[in-house]
Amino acid sequence: MRIYKNINKNNQLIFTKKFPCQKISKNSKKYKAILGIGGNVGDVVRRFEHLFTYLNRSVFLNILETSPILKNPPFGYLEQNDFHNSLLLVETNLTPRELLYFVLHTEKIFGRKRSFENAPRTLDIDIIFYDDIEINSKTLTIPHPQWSKRDSVLVPLSYMKGRVW
């Protein structure tokens, strides 16, 4: 079941059984991170539900909380479908770089192809925050650049109770 709520002319919230949700961790892990998920190819809401199940079964992280899904217009390359975005609060024992490799591998499993910057995609997973760590390298920037200027992060974040940053 999906419930839709318009929040303005460009943005719509979607509520499902798994978005939003909160869970109690059974196996506490060392670090907490906020992952941003997005996509605009195919049935993205269904893909998010499958991703939730996939990640929930992973030994590498525990999902603690999810936000509602935000449907919002694309930016950068505008000639594409609206995006769906959500946030996941997770705990993990992976280092930031290991978590990056894990999410890149997960994107591939879910059919991600990188054709050009801001291209349509089946699934995009970004590390928005990782504890209070700041990293600025060629391959990884934490917190995620421009997070504070994007509705795709700010709106879902406003619905979350557990905070990392």
C-alpha cells in the first residue's frame, strides 16, 4: 500500500510499509551513517522496497530508520523523469571507504549504469553522513557535497528522528 501526500507543486511524499520505519538494533555496530537513495527508472518505490529487504539481510549493516520517499524534479540534466529519494539511517562496522565499495556494488546489483553525470538511473546510493567524520578525497567526500541545498536530502531528513550529523 502506498499513501501519497503533496507537500508543494514540485514535491510529493510517498509512505509505504518500509518507508518510513524505525527498528531496534539487535546487533549493535560501531558506526552510524545516513545513506541517500534515489532513482528515476522503472518502479523505483518497488525497487526501494527490494533494496530494504536486501540491506536488511546484509551482515555489513543494520537499518535503524528510513524516511518517507520524496518524489521530486531532477536537477542538472532536466530531460528525464522525476526522482524518488529517501534516507536510511544505518549502523555498520565498515569504514567509510569500505561502505562506499559496498554501496557501489549494491548499485550494480540493482542495475545501475553510469552513462553521464546526472543521468537517469535505477538506483543511486550516496553516503550523506558517517558519524561526525569529514573526508574530502578524490573518491569520497563526507558529508556529501551540496546535501544542505537539496530537497532530496533536506525534506526526508526532516522526517527522521535518529540523527548522525
